Amino acid sequence: MFERFTDKAKAVVHGAQLEAQARGASHVRSEHLLAALLAGPESVAQTALQRDGVDLLALLRTARALDDPEAAGRRPEDDAQALAALGIDLDEVRRQVEGVFGPGALERTRAAQTGGRRGFARWDRSAKKVLELSLREALRMRHNCIGTEHVLLGLLHPGTGAGQEVLAGAGVRLDSARGHVADLLRDRAAG
């Protein structure tokens, strides 16, 4: 499927998988695509966002904070309290595991060493929709490949998840981004 993607767009797709993995997410979501788009090398998408007055670093922090339980208003101790309400004492579980397998046994597990992930996370519906819309945007512009600019435009469609919500919160709109992308590509072709 990715044979029509430019190298930078492929890097965004791969980067989204790494973003999800680094945050222990079970699925790659649209906010992971956004974070990878922002964290990658300079691209048409980043320049279009900057022309829209977006602070790329602040937007990246916002996208990455979506997977942070403390940024989302949850604290790790809230999870322990929720389990305690079900009769599960995490301290007792740890003691029993360490009694059988030795001190630090939980830290030696593969899940602890890889952040809970083995291999790459699966893609959720929102991220798949963004990639589908990226293709549609490329076709709409009569382009034969999908670049970072098309991924950005795919992210900006309503209903594509938290990535779109982060962009909308920063004031980025699909129509203005399309205009910036068209101008940038026209300038590139002329220069």
C-alpha cells in the first residue's frame, strides 16, 4: 500500500508506529501520525503549518501529551486505587511475584523492557482513515504520490480523531492548509 508514499511520508508512517510504541499505546492513532509528522525532518506539511502561524514544538508536545496519563488528568495512583476497589492490592501482587521469582522480577520481563509492546502496534480506525484521506487528497490534487502534505490534509478532515482535534485547537483549518500546500508546491515547481 505504501508504494505511492514519498520517503518522507513513509517515515511519518514508521514514526507513528514508533510514537505509539514509545507511549505504550495498543494502537497507532491519528495523534501518533501527527506527532511523527511534526517530529520528522523538514517537510511541506511542516512549512504549511508554520505559514498558518503554528508553533510546531508546542503542537508536538500537545499531540504527545494525549498518551500521558498525568497530562490527561489521571495519575498512576488512580489506577492502583481503581484496582484496589476491585480487591486487587498491587503491592501484594508485587510481593508474591518477587517471592517466587526474586527481587525485581517484574522489571526483568520483556513487557517492562519494551514498554509493554512486542513489535508494532496495530492501526486504529482513525489512523487508517487519515491514510485513506491522504490518498484522496493526493488524487484531488492530481498528484501521483502521497507526501507529508497529503498526510497533513488527511489529518485535518473532521472525524479523524485526536490528531484533527489538536490541529483544530491550534487554529489549523483544512481549507487554509490546502491553500498553503498549493502555494508551497507551486513555489517549489517554479523554483
